[in-house]
Amino acid sequence: MTVNYSAYYNDHPDYIALRDRSSEFFRQYLNEVKYWKNKYLFELVKDKAIHSVCEIGCATGVLLAEFPSSTKAENRYGIDVSTDNIEIARVNYPGIKFFAGYFEDYLGQEGARLKFDLIILSDILEHVEDDAGLLALAGKHADYVVLNLPLEKCGEFEGREYGLHDKHGHLRAYDAKDASDMVARAGLVEEHVIIKQYVLEPVFRKYLADKLFNNKPDQEKVSGIAKYINEINDIELNPAYYKSNYFGLLKKG
């Protein structure tokens, strides 16, 4: 069955919420971009000369716009299969060049010899049917690729049924070996890899505190603080139960 991924992500609840910049979902996503995703993606390339950046699967363009490189807006390019996401991205970030469609379509429009200093693939390959194929294509058109991949083969997601019916649209789960094997299948090599857990990051603790007790009525605050302490204790006692993320700096072998 051929899937219309543009329609799928146009109508997906996560992306509907993300397109609403007044939503709590957007606020939390922006925090995750600034203090989690870009924190480690940029760490991988902070010593590289980056003059052109392309993000494949850019959604509404937030990560691309917030990426802390000195690269000018006009040298940033965002590609996403969702027409609704790209429509919002163009409104919010008019200096960035956006394209609605697949990366292959973009190359067909712009030319097969197109090359970027850096391509970003952040939380996207788990949504893609041919994950290694897209990674290989990215590697052909960039000096470097930075990859952010959730590693969900862990107790936290035991029994989760992956596929289009998954609540976040994840088609499969990975562990660190799966990630490295996929990189090798794509004909790329790992120059540097960082493995981190979101639940151990300050941005997660702030999210949890806001959810459970910050700005809550007094009668809810005490129980919220107790829940917060219990959850943090559980995380610290068994961190391996929770997912990690693979952040990799990749290049052609």
C-alpha cells in the first residue's frame, strides 16, 4: 500500500499542535530544540566551517532556525513532506528556503550535483521506510551529516507496537548497535558519536517540575513535589530503563 505521508503528517496530532505556536506542545518542543536536540547536534560540528545547512524532515523549521551556527538564514534549507508544516515554516522564517516534498524531489528540482556543508537528520529516520537509503542519499549531498536518532529498545517502550498506527508515527525502534549498523549500510562512517538520555537532562527536570508542581495551586503542589521526587529517584536508580538518543557526526567512508 502506498502511503500519502504528506496527508499523514498534515493530519497528525503532534504536528497540528506544533503548528500552533500558542500551544503547550510548541512551548515544550522549543525548549527541547534549544536545550536538548541542538545542544548535542551543534556540539558535533562546533569546530567545523559550516556555510550551508539543510534539514531533511524540518517540520515547521524550528530546529533549523534555532541551530546555533553562524550560517546565515539564506544559506539554510528546510525540506519536509508535510505541505502544512512547510506553509507555517515559510511564514515564521521567511529568510530560510523551504521545500515541501521528498529530498529526492528537491534534488530533481535543484540538480543532482547539489551539495551542502551539513545535512541535519533529527528525529526523522524512525519515520522513514528506507532509513538507510535516505541516510545514504544525504551523505552523497553533504560534507557532513548529523544524525539524532531515538534509541527505544529499552524497558520504557517494551511492548510498543511500531508502525503508522504508533502515536508518534515511529515505524521501528533502534538501539546503539542498530544505529551504527545503519550508518555502515548507508556507506558512511562515524566521526564522533554522543549517546545521551533526555531524562537526565536539566530541560527534562524543568518539564517535569512544570508538569507536576510549578504554578500549581497549593493543595496540588505538595503531592506534585512528592511525585517529582519519586520519578527522579526511579530514573536515577535505573537509568537504563529509559530511552537514549544517538547523536552522530557522519561522513563518507
